[in-house]
Amino acid sequence: MKDVKISVNQFAVLVMIFTIGTTILVIPSGLAADAKQDAWIAAIVGVGLNVLLVCLYNFISNYFPNLTLVEYNEALFGKWLGKVISLLFIFFAFIGAATVLFYTGNFVNTQVMPETPIQAVNIIFATVVVMGVRLGIETLARTAEIFFPWIILLFVILVVCLLPQAHLDKIQPVLAAGSKPVIKGAMSVVGTSSLPFIVLFMVFPAHLNRRDLAKKAYLIATAIGGACFIIITFLCVSVLGPYMTERHMFPSYSLAKQINIGNFLERVEILIAGMWFLTVYFKTTFYFYAFVRGLAQILNIRDYRSLAMPSGMLLVIYSLVVYPNVAYMSSFDTKAYIPYALTAGLVYPLLILAVSVMRKSKLKN
């Protein structure tokens, strides 16, 4: 798999889609619960933290330009300890894929096709995810590049149609509760959109054809994806209001229901659903790719594709039990997920950086 390469533009598209992913559909509700009418400010702070985290990831990538993260773990920590750490890493990727798959099934089951069992939705969606992983990261990146203009087009249509309905009085008073709720909301943004970037180390920087441009593209793509999220959050609060945004599990979907142009163009909420399905597919597939590829490297299997189908079966099963119910999902996402994501996406990279610096210093001496 050493000869697998994707372009910098394709990587940037994957980063933007990964940033948007579940964020635009789910997170505005949590932000409104934390920061109320200041949810859009929390989104801006969160995106700023995203960019800082990517700067850290860019710096760490200098230590293993030709290796994936799993390969570097064994080189850095030794064979057995490295495998143990890599197992924890791919477990994070597997949990990410399972939770996003649950979000997809739950959304379809509650909003689009309520009579269709969630098991059927998860199986169908997981089948397409497994197909994407078996075809490889190059095919996945090219497909993302083809669909990205349509994602942007749907996003622009949504924003243009909703801007006339935005009311600035719904986002006032600004910072009425102080900065603490804003910071809490910003952490949920980081936990959902950028801390999972750790799985991108299975591609970045080893499988990019222009590593000299990749770091800049990484930062720009993170900022653009974050800007889309800021706009969606602002529209949710200014159109629906903070109270209604907090009440809805999928506020951006409810936001799209507000579109009504001349009593002619209305009920176009499927636009936001279509955009979300595309972004969440690539996010789930990349999570799953990191898991399957990492597992193959831990087990010293040359071709990871043989693990895709059995792993996909496990993914479907776990997606049905990862959240026993919506109340548990809400509790886990608000209380347990942020520390969990911080451990995987910040503490773990800092550990890698610290050990790398010490080993480099020791070799120089």
C-alpha cells in the first residue's frame, strides 16, 4: 500500500467534508443548550481552536512523513507497546464509525422514514461504507472530489433561502451569561469536528503526493469547513431562536423546513438531508478505513480489504448497541465524549510528540 497516493486538493476536500460531517446536523442543538443565543460565538471560538489543533498535527507529522500512525507507534514505542497503543487508537476509530452510523439510522428512522426499522437503514448504509473501503482511499478521495461541488451548491441554496428570515434580535443580548458557556460550547465543537482528525494520520502525510503543500491545505480546509458550520449555527439561532434550536435534536433539518419562497418553493428540507448524507458517508467511511487499515497493520496483513466485510458486520451490530436509547446518547455526548475525545485527539498526540522529541534529542547526544 506504499504506492497509494492522493492529491492535496483531494485531501483538502476530505478534511472539509470530515469537518462538516455530523457537525452541522447535531452540534447546533448542543451549542444552544450551552451558550443559548451566543451559540454562534461558541462556534467561532471552536473553529479557532480547530485551526490551532491542526497546527499541532502538522508539526507532529514532521516526525513520520513516510509512515501511518500505526506504523509510527511501533517504531516509536516498540513492537508490543506500540501495538497496544495502536489498538486503543483503532478502537477510537471504530467507535467513531459506529456512533456516526447510529446517528444516520436514527435520523432516517425519526425524520424521514419512521416506519423503516433502524436496523435496515444501518445495514444498507454500512454496505455502501464497506464498498467504499474495499475500493480504497484513492477511489474514495476521487468520489469526494466529484460530490463536493454538489455539497457546496446545496449549502449555498440553503443559506440564500434562509438569510431573509434571520432576525438579529434573536442573538441578543451578546455574552449575557459571560464567557464560560461559550467556552463549554466551543469544546463540544472541537470534540466533534477536529479532535477526530487523529484518524487522518492513516493517510496524512504518508499518502499525499505533495507533502510540501499538504499542511497549508489542511489548515485552509479546516477553516473553510468551520466557516460552513459557523454559518449554519448562526442561521439556526437567528431563524429558529436559541430555545427552539436547543429543543430540536436535528435543528439544521428543522431550519430547512422554514424555507418558503412565495408559497411556491417550500418543503425542501431534503436538501439539508442530502448534503448531510453525503458528508456523513465520507466521515463514516474514513473512520472505518482507519480502523480496518490500522487493524491490518497491527496483524501484519498486507491487504486490509480482506478485513472489510467481517469488520462491517461488527460495525452494524455495534451501531445498534453503542447507544441504547436517545437519552443515553445525549448524556454520553454531553458528559463523557469530550474527555474521551480529548484523550484520543490531544493527550495521545502530545505523548507522541514528547517521546519523539526526547528520542531525537537522545540520538543527537
